[in-house]
Amino acid sequence: MQLRLDQHSPIYQQIIDEFKRAIARGELKPGDRIPSQRELASMVQVNPNTVQRAYREMEQLGITETLRGQGTFVTQDAGLVDSVRREMAERALVSFVQEMNALGYGCEEMVELVRETYRRVLAAQGGESDGDGGV
């Protein structure tokens, strides 16, 4: 797990957010085992208490489940996994809209720019539209 730590938010929250991103991207699937608290603390070189706090909060949020003697796993609740994915997308969109508003873009201009950029990215990747209704 790659964790890019910054000084602007608590480390335990950054750990939670990174797990949410991995779930949203499909890198972690329902039922996948995640590293032990000790393993993760060693991997990202943070205090084990910080990782413990992140794991405790993820369990309270329902993102993970800990099975005694077996480890900690991504929840089997597909609905919760979908809601994590949507939450991460909405967070990115809020940031995007705020930045575009600050640059003076209106809604229609943003939508058109997104369409143009989407087409350009797909073309550069040699990809096909995924049934987007002619974006």
C-alpha cells in the first residue's frame, strides 16, 4: 500500500482515505484481507497506535471486519462498498467544482470541458465509449 503522507490532515485519516480509495478503485474487494496493524505501521513507517486508531474507525464505519485470530478484512457488504466508491467520487467532484468555479467556469462550461476531456482521454488510450450515450 502506497501512502503519500501530508501535513494537512491527521495520519490516521489519511490511512482511512487510502483504504477507501483502494476499495473504490477495486484494488481491494469485499472479503479481502488487509495487512495487520503491525505490518501496516511498519510498511508506512508510522506509530502503531496511529494505525490502530485508523483500523478502529474503519471498523466503526463498517468498512472492515476483524475476525479474531484471522485478521482484518474488507466488509462483505457490497452496498457499503458501493457507497464508499460514491463518497470518494463525490469528494473528487466537490473539489473539481469548487476549483472550476474559482476559475470562473459555469455549470455548462464545466460539463462541456468534461465531455471534451473524456473523449480526448479515451482516444489517447485507444479506448471505446462504455455506453455513455454519446458523451
